Amino acid sequence: MALDPAMRNMITFEYGRYMRIVIAMFAADLTACFDRMFPSLSNIAAGKFGMDTKVLLARGKTIKNMRRQVQTGHGVSRESYGNEQGEPEIAGELQGRGDVAILYCLQSSITMNAHATLFPEMVLPSPASKRAIKKRNDGYVDDVNTWAGEMDLDLGVEESVMYDLQQRAQGLTNLNEVSGGSTAFHKCACQILQWKSNGVTLEINEEIGDLSMVLVDAKGAPSKITMLRPSEPNKGLGYHMA
């Protein structure tokens, strides 16, 4: 579980409630993130952060030539499989290896930096000083929450915020797929904090209405993302929050 990102998640929605602004979040979940890593790409990422070239070459050759056995509840298989001459190469960093987690962190950091060059920050200014919260994503391993928001409650602002969020979510999906990743759209969710007038003041609008989000994978297949009401708990980052 990710305490720090989850706390940032909660503070963002609390800010929205106090300031009466529209904020939307896309909670993404990747599929088998370690298994889908390409050693050739993770080697480049590690080299970017200073790992010695000789170590990277040794690591790449070891993964390419290794034999893999299958372990189930019945035990470990006697037979093994691996890369064969003339056959498609088997990639993947393998779950459970000691260096995989840090390699994924390096690769994820590069992905987040690339995303930052493509999309602007969501800015939540302080009402009392020049400080501000500036963010695009809150992430922990394969769970990433992407944000969009608008301070002005103009007509149609909800549709505008959802459009911005969809662009940012699709951008992050595309970047993850470039490095071999895949988003589990059926496990993802979108949540928007929006408002309506009761004649006296503004109150949270629980009706989702026509708001929706559709994302596509690398093959162009569309998926409709689950929409959550503001009061529904989301399980992003390992916690149930609403």
C-alpha cells in the first residue's frame, strides 16, 4: 500500500471540497507490469541513471540465455523453456527478482517525465499565499492516478475537465505501451467531483449524467472506463477512499 500517494490523493479531493472546484481523477492499473518489461529498454533506463555498461551487457545476456521452469501448487516442472534459435524472443524481467523493482522505478520515472512534457500540470493555488499544489499524477508501482481540474465553475466545465483528463489518461496509456506495458482497463475507474446549486449554496452533484471516458489500447480497441460517483470509494493505491 502507498501511504504518501494516497495521502496526496485525499488532500486533493479535500481541497476540491473546500474550494468548490471541479476535479477529476483516472485511477489506472497496469497488467503484470514486471513481466511485461523489455530488458533492452530497462537496460537503457538503468544506463541513463548511471549503471555500468558491462553490468548491463551481462544482465541482458543472462536473461536472454536463461531457462525458465514453471512452479504451481503441484511443484516445479522438470522441463524448462527459454529462447530458441529462430523463434520469437521471450522478454520480461520476471516477477520476484531482486533488481526488478528498482528497474521498474527507473523506467516509470522516465515515463512520468515524458508525460510531464506532453501535458500541463493541474494547479491548485493556496488561498492565503503564493504556494500551490502542482501535479499530473500520483503513482505507486503499477497504480497511477492521473488528474485534471478547473478552478472556474463555468457552464460546461465538467465536460471540459473530463476531456482534459481523457487526453492525459490516453497519453499515459500510450507511453506505458511504448515500453511494453498494458493498462487493465477493466480494473480502472474515473471519478469526478462536481457541483450543483440547491438554491442557497453549492452541493456535491452525485449524478454522473452523460459524462464518460473511453480509452483505446495499442491495437485501437476501445474500452469504456467505469465511472464512480463522488461518494463511492475507489481502491486506487491500495486504499478505499471517497
